[in-house]
Amino acid sequence: MPNERRYVIKLGCPDRTGIVARISGFLAEAGGWIVEAAYHTDPETNWFFTRQEVRADSLPFGVDELRERFGRVARELSGQADWSVTDTGVRRRVVILVSKEGHCLYDLLGRVHSGELDVDVRAVIGNHNDLAGITRAHGIPFHHVPFPATDPEGKAAAFAQLRQLVEANSPDAIVLARFMQIVPGEMCVEWSGRALNIHHSFLPSFVGARPYHQAHKRGVKLIGATCHYVTAELDQGPIVEQDVIRVDHGDSVADMVRKGRDIEKVVLARGLRAHLEGRILLHGNKTVIF
């Protein structure tokens, strides 16, 4: 986000005439200086989407009053309106979940350390202890929550502990950075629209475990990675970001894994940035990203 403090307004609702005029008029009446605005209508669902950034210093009131006033406008436009107002001056809180593979975590911590991602990483939680050292070296708390492989009750208790640790930090984003456990459905519902996963394939191809092995067996010429929101359906959540890289018949599974890791890191970072900047609007199982 730019250094200039801004308020980000997002709205999704059934499309009709006058929506843009009503929002623009509301902001103009308050003296709001719009510095970025985007609009989209889905013709199949007749659903309207908009995202606008307003200079905070152009308004005579703060973000709480803006929420109250814009909420009235949104409800006037539609009883089905899905809207939000956020303040770029408030640093976003992030919790990262990991297992053993560290490439995505290393990349995110590097971006945070360099200032590329201006976020507050509240904690890293791992079902293995492998990444404790690098986490603590960055001054971030690491919590080890072991998951028993063959004990359903023990696994449920582990998820309960993980959930408690996550929610204690009130995160704006929960990042599954190659966290190799399937999150229970009720937690997916609680984390809806906040939890981002990186899957090491170009979804919807090669869902589930060992996608590089699946891709190698199939003889694909492209492999990719997908950042998506976590839902109860494994690897089926709304897609946020994707990218691919070429492979050929000479690439082994190990080659694909190595090349794929580069894509995974970039795709996850892009997806997280879009989420934290409030650029994503959800509608059903799809996203509109401005």
C-alpha cells in the first residue's frame, strides 16, 4: 500500500442503475478524495463489485464514522450488500501455519524483513519443530503443536490447541505455508475469507497429495501453483492467484519440485498481498480482484 493513509471501501451487491453515482455522491458530499476506483459487473449473476480508495485526510471524520455512514448507503443500495471499510494505517496481523518444508515461510519472512510486506506476523505455528529456529531468528514466536498420525482424538485436541493459538492473535490473515494437515470443516467456516493456502499445482488439476508426482506421471508441459481461500472442500476454495512454469520430458520429479517451489513462493506472496490490501471481493466460489 502507499505511505499515504487511505480508507479502502469495498462493495458487492445486485447490479442496478445509480450505484456508482450514489457512492461517488456520498464521498463527494463528505469531501472524500478518491485516489483509486474500480468497478465490475458479472453479467451471469448480475452482481456488481467495486473497490475504492479514499485519502483519509480528505474526510472530516475517522474510519468508524465512515463505516457507519457508508453502511447506511450500502443498505440503501441493497439488503443483500456485502461491504467493508478498512484503514491502511492499521498494520495487518498475520499468523502462519507450517509443517516441515520451509521455502514459503523463508520467502514471506524475507519480504517482511525487507519491508516489502508491511505486516505484523504475530506467530508461526508448526506441527513439526523444524522451522522454529528461522522463525525465532526473526523475533517471531514459534508454537509447536504436534499432530498424532493415528489418533483421531489426539488430532482433534491438536486442532483445538492450534485454533486457540490462532484466535488469540486476532489475525487478519491465516497463511497455510505448506501446512500439511487438513483443516476441519468447522474451522474452515470460522476462518472463511481469512485463511489462504498455497497448493503446489495449477488447480483444478492434481488436487490432493503429491501433485508433482501426479504431474510427472501425466507428462505435463506446465506445472504451477495456486493460492486459494481455505474451504471445507479440499483444494476447492476460491482462487486468489496462480502462475505456471514450463517443464519437459527431461525433468524428473525432483526437478519439478525444485521449479515448483519457486512458483509457490511468488504465488503465495502475491495472494497474501492482494488479501491484505483489500483487493479481493468474494462471490460464491469465485473472486474478483482489483
